[in-house]
Amino acid sequence: MKMNKVLEVLGINKVNDGAATGVKWLKTGGENINSYSPVDGKLIASVTGVNRKTYDKVVEKAQSAFIEWRQWPAPKRGEVVRQIGEALRKFKEPLGTLVSYEMGKSLQEGYGEVQEMIDICDLAVGMSRQIYGLTMHSERPGHRMYEQWHPLGIVGIISAFNFPVAVWSWNSMIAFICGDTCIWKPSEKTPVTGIACQKIIAEVFKANNVPEGVCCLVTGGKDCGEWMSHDTRIPLISATGSTRMGKAIGTVVAARLGRSLLELGGNNAIIITANADLNIALIGSVFGAVGTAGQRCTTTRRLIIHESIYEAFKTKLADAYKQLVIGNPLDEKSHVGPLIDKDAVTNYLNAINEIKKAGGTEIVAGGLLSGKGYESGCYVRPCIYEVQNDWAIVQHETFAPILYIMKYSKPEDAIAMQNNVPQGLSSSIMTLNMREAELFLSAAGSDCGIANVNIGTSGAEIGGAFGGEKETGGGRESGSDSWKAYMRRQTNTINWSESLPLAQGIKFNV
């Protein structure tokens, strides 16, 4: 599907209003945000960001919508989400193509991202009938105790460019079935996909007479994110991005005693043992390192390889990298697309310089690509460097296809190296040895929120809770019981007796 047709099908104009409270779009009054594709450098569309006055209108509408929406039965809210999933199925090809073109990931990854949205809708529909509480035995006769969960209010969602639609849906679809309203600020680097999603979903809400203001959109830069973070009307801020950004948001939200759900940086490692299936290890390592041009929070950044297979596996890696096709992500022959913009390219090049200064050994050379097909200036070579784990540049996450390799001798040493970084998102071990696998998964093993055996660090499924520890932020989204983050817990005690006994046997006679 050609891009002009994609934009037409999705209702995207040359200039788009950047705020909505459902099907109603608001004149925003803010600065224009121009979205250029990293694929070819061309302007996709412009979006007018919100000013403070428009932002406040959106919040007020979300507040008033919550009063009604929280009263809808959860299964009825789930039925609306089911229909959202059906709408996304209808628009999977054009929306996936736009994701690929605006962000720069491969077309298959673009389609896959929309499929993740569909999958989370399916999961949320089931969750809408399983929002459960517990019953407890009271120590007082004639009393019953239980807990229940209530909607929290407005959920503010600040998403990142690398998954411009999927991570928003992880939050919003669960929040919707919980009875919350949502205000989404998509990345200023990928605002057009945000507008496309709003248009698709708003029509479903309109057809079901959902209150205007349940699903809201605001576009803008740093100021808009700061308004949301400081806003006491928004009890939960869910933010995805860098650790630096997350620390700033977490501090502000905590100061007002709000809640924050943070999904931040990763510095993910695969341990490759002497007992690994090297073919599986190679596939997992290469895809994990170069998929989405190294711009996933779950990207494989480090390989910790047993000394007995180190040289052999290093050769396999170098040979595999020679086969990578770097080019237009809309071409299915391409393995690696562009970085998001020229700032990302600068960070990539600076990181390589730092590696070389520290004494890193070049295994596969990096660099900026130029010439036909690379006119946007955002295409770079995936590269591999031999390093030491404790170097400052290795401890830092560079959002680019740079892979660090290092060797180990004992399993305990490998786990210590894996854990010895500030971040704690995803991790993996490649082994056919049960004892090595179980050690890695034990309390003495990986300290990450995600720990895998014989698969790579990327490719999380929506059925499990997603998130990490340490500087990754500690948040959990998507599956399992992550719905609890979007609700408030209430403990209830009912006295059905004919007296009022007090807890702990206290006597109070009047």
C-alpha cells in the first residue's frame, strides 16, 4: 500500500489537530510538530501541539467522563475493548505500514506491533470478567471481611517512539476495562501514529455511546509531559522512555503522592554457556541486537560468552553480521532499518568513539551509511566490540545497534556480570544444562524483571507482566495481575451481628 493511500485510509491530513477527547478534535494553539520519516527523510504530516488552555480542557473532559464510565459494568467495558480489537484487525495493514514508515522499524515489525495491540485487546476482554478481590475471616463474630478494586481515575500515558502504538495499548486497554479514563501523549517523534489510533478507536467509542473523554489524546513536547506529571487530577502517570526522563517524572509524581508506572532503560545481556545450542544462541543474539536497529528497551546489548566457545562464537557472530541487509524497512528483504533521527545517529557515533577510547577491540565495524537509499542520514551499520563489563560506556544504554561481547569462566561470574549494571529489564541464558538454567532463574540468579532460557532478551508476550528492576523503574504492564496498577484497593468489613465487638478484644462500654 502506497504511503499516500495509507494516510488517506487512516484519515491523516497534511496538518492535524493534536488534541482529542474522543471523536471531538480540539484547536490546540500550540507549536507545530513536523514528523519526518527516518526512512527517506520526507515529511509525513504536521501536528499542532497543545497549549496549556487546551490541555486543561482535555483533562476536565476526562474527569467528567470518569464519573459515568466507572459505573459501567466491567464486562460491558470489555465488550467495547473487544470491538477496538476488531477495528485494529481491519486497519492492521495501513496502521502497521505507518508505524514502520514513521518510526523506521521493519514492515513485519510494524505489523507485529499492531498485532500486539490486537492481542492486548483480547487479553483485556477476558480480564474484564476476572477483576477479583479476596475474602478474609474476621476475628470478630458476625462479621465478614473482603477486598474489592475500584477504578483509579485518569491515567496519563507518556509513550516512547520505539513502540509508538503498542505500549500505549498495553496501558490503555487494561485501564479501560478497569473503568479509568486515559490521556495519551505520544512521542513528539511519532505523533502521526498516535492521531491514527485515536481516529480508529474514537469511532468504536462513538458507536457504543461511550462518554466523550474516556479516550483522550494530547500532543506536544517536554512541556506537555511536565503538565501531566505535575497534575494532581491525574492519579497515575505511566511513562516509557529513558532512565533520565523516568527519574524526573518519578520525582515530580512522588512529590504530589501520585502513582507512577515507569518502563525505562535496559542493558540486557545473554549468557552463552559451553552447554548452549549455538544455532539458537546465534539467532537469539543477532535478532536481539539488531532488531528495530537496536532501539528496543529489550535489545540485547551484551553477550557474556563462556571462554571455551568464545572464539568460535565470535566468528559465527561476525559471519552473521556480514549477511545483514540494511535498507528501507518497507522492503521485506531488509533486516535493519534506520535510527529514528540524526540525534540518535550522533549518540551512536559518540558511543563508538568512547568505546575506542576505552580500549575496545573492533570485531565488526560500525559507521554512518551514505549514498543511494540512505539519503535520510539515519542509516548506520550494526557493530560489535570486545569490551570490559565495568567500562562506563558499557554501563550506559546507547539506543543503537552496538553489541558488546565479553568472556567468563564460571556460571556465578557470568551472573554477576549480567547483574552488574544499573538497569534490570531483560536477561537470558543459552544452555541445555538444567542446573545452569535453574541457577539463572533462582534468587541467586538474574536480578531482572524478565529472565529467559534459550530465547533472546526481546520479544515479550503480552500474557506476562512486562517490566524491570533498578533503573528500569520497577513498573509492570500488560498481562498477569498488572491490572492492579490501574485500580485502587478497598478493604470492606460488614457487621451483620446484633452487637458491636471491637477488634483485638478491646472493651468500650457506654
